[in-house]
Amino acid sequence: MYKSYFKKVTVLGAAGKMGSGILFLTAMEITELKLMNPGLDATLYAIDLSADGLDGLLSYVEGQAVRAAEKKTVLLRKLYADRKDLIENGDVIQQYVKDVLASIRTSNHMSDAYGSSIVFEAIKEDPKLKEAILRDIDVHSKDKPWYFTNTSSIPIGELEIAAGIEGRLIGFHFYNPPAVQKLVELIPTSASSAELVDFAKEYAKKLRKIIVPSNDFAGFIGNGHFMRDALYGIQELERMSKEFGFTTALFTVNKLSQDFLLRPMGIFQLIDYVGIDVVSYIMGVMNPYLDNEDLQSQLLDNFLKMGVKGGQFSDGSQKEGFFTYERGRPVSVFDPEKKEYVPIDGLAAKAGEILGPLPMKYNWKQVNFNPKKADLLAEFFKGLAGMNSMGAKLAKAYGLRSKEIGELLVSSGVAADSKDLNKVLETGFYHAYGPVNDYFN
């Protein structure tokens, strides 16, 4: 039965951005299973090498649990119906948070993962490291665990064979942050047992996640599209830099990809959000598996050599990357020649002159959350198609490239169909529309 698999659950890399979210979601699921099944034997280990990270982990879980509990007080009142001492909603919420925290045991020792029934792996995106750790746990575990890897790029089947855990590993790729994002890419291998796949689907359903299956190919659906899309943006930056200079070109391509393609953030903001180092690494993981493609960027490598990495701090704030940020908004852009950040003041006007006007003054948020979204999108892109400005031409080319990437992922079997492909971009990346569409022909 579903609940019996939670006898001992371990989250590796529990103090990281992804691991902490996976831990929180699993802690809630275990807590609610225990409330519905008194006497259920289930423990949850949070393992991370960072003692400081673990110190802050429980505070993070506590804050998330409070917010989650406030949204489901009706359910919690039912689960605590036999607790006559819990009178007010605040009492129920406080008890629930206490129980969630009590379900977690923190540790800096990998040996505490031995004997797990389920292991969620959310460590560094390094295949050799993942292989070594999973193999070590498996060798020391009499009852062979199921393994869920949160890798966003490494082929699951190769990892499974290298670690000697055939049939017991599945790709379960949460999107960042796991506590908020609804999407999970599910990547079984050819050896994954039907029982494991069924459990993974049930677990995702319990977490109210949207599952999109992906074929086991490096990068899967999400990064299969994002990495190629990012490379196109980088190539446009390099091309336009020759005419307009680096900082103006960067700001212009970022604005183009956000405003003219109606995306939640520009392509270079998105690379910053994920991390320049992470994007470069994922491209490196994917590149050996690609035929007739060269998925690498010297520009990213150069930025990393200068110590410009992007990414996020543990509190979710943005680190310095292509841009620096204040309250989530870009305020300066990195100039690789000067090796310093320069204010973006004045760049907006230059970018506006280069791109020209939008067909209509809609932004992503105004479109994406509008009940008449389909009509607004059709109106916007019909207007764009009738324009001959630089911005319109560049947006059409970018949109066509994005569509081409999507069609490649479908035709090569990474995504089952365009519906699944579009769902990943719409759900995992919050795009207002999927890349395979009729807007760009």
C-alpha cells in the first residue's frame, strides 16, 4: 500500500534550494498520513553536509508549514477532530506545524540514509558524485530502496546502471521552488518497475503536482527547450553587440524576449535566476548526446572565469549575474570589457529605439491571468505579424526558433506530443503560451 513505502524516507541535499522544498512537501505528506493512520511507522531524514544549512532548514520548513496550514484549516480540523484541546484555528495550525517539524530528523552523516525505503536525491548536478552516493547507500541497505533523482539533465538510465540500482531509480524533476511550482517531469527508465512508476504518480497526485512524462534523454523536456532557447538569445546578443555594443545589446535582447514574446522575464534574467554556472554545466552535460548540434557558449564560460555566476541566495534573493537586482528588478548590467557593472539608466531608451513599439501595450501578467487570454494572445501576435519594425522581425525569428526547438523535442520522442511540450513551458516556466503554436509561421 502507498503509505507503507514511507517507513524511512531520506532527502539528500536537504538544505539546498530544491532539497528543502522536497523535504517540506514530504514532511507534510508523512504528517498527514500519520494523522489518518495512527500508529503508522514513518520517519524522514534530512541529510546535508552543511551544518549551517541544516540550522536554517527547520525555520524554512516551519514558515512554509504555517502558510500551507492556513490554506487548509478545514482539512486539518478533520484530521485533528479527536483533539478536543484544539479549539481555535490557530491551535490546529500550531499543532500541525509542530507535527510537521517533529517528523524530521536532521543529519550531516550519509550513513543515516542507510536502510531507507525511499531516497530523494537533490544534490549537486554531478553524475559521478550522484553515482557514488547512491551506490554507497544501496550497498549498505538490506532492503533495497527506491530512488528519486531531481536531476534536470543527466540521463537517468546511465545513472541507474552506474550506481547498480537498475529498476529502482526514477527521474522526478521538481521545478524551482518545489513548494510553489506545480510541475514535475517524470522520467522512468526502461528498467523502472511498474510499482515504482505507480507510486511516483500517486505521490505526485498527493502533492497536487502536474505530471508531464519525458523520455530519458539528457535535458529532458524543460532543459531540452530552455538550453537551446538560451543559446539562441546568447547568439543574438553576440551578433547585435557588433553594432550596438555589449550592454545595449544585452538589455535589448532581454527586453525583446520578455516584452515581444510575452514572457515573465527576459532570457538573461532567466539565466541569472537559474545560474550562469548551472546553465553552462547543463549545456555541457547535454552536448555529448546531441547530433548535429553544439550546445555550448564561450560567453558563459568567459563570465564564469570572471566570477560572474548568477543564481540565488538561500533566502531567494538574486545574486549578481548578467544583471544586478533590487527588489527583483535589474538595475545594472555587467560590462565584460570593463569587468564592472554599469547602470541600466539610458539603456531602456536605446533598446526602445532599436526595437520600436509593441503591437499593443500588454505585458505577460496582463495576458497570462486574463480569462480572455487566448483572444489577447491572438490579437497581440496578429498585430506583431503585421509590423515591419526591428523588434517585430527579431521577435518573429525568436518565436520561430522556439517553435523549431519544440518540434524537435516532439519529433525526436523526448516529449510525447506538442501538448506535453507546451505544458512544460506553460507550467514550469510560466509562459503564457507553448512554443509549438500558430503564432509564428
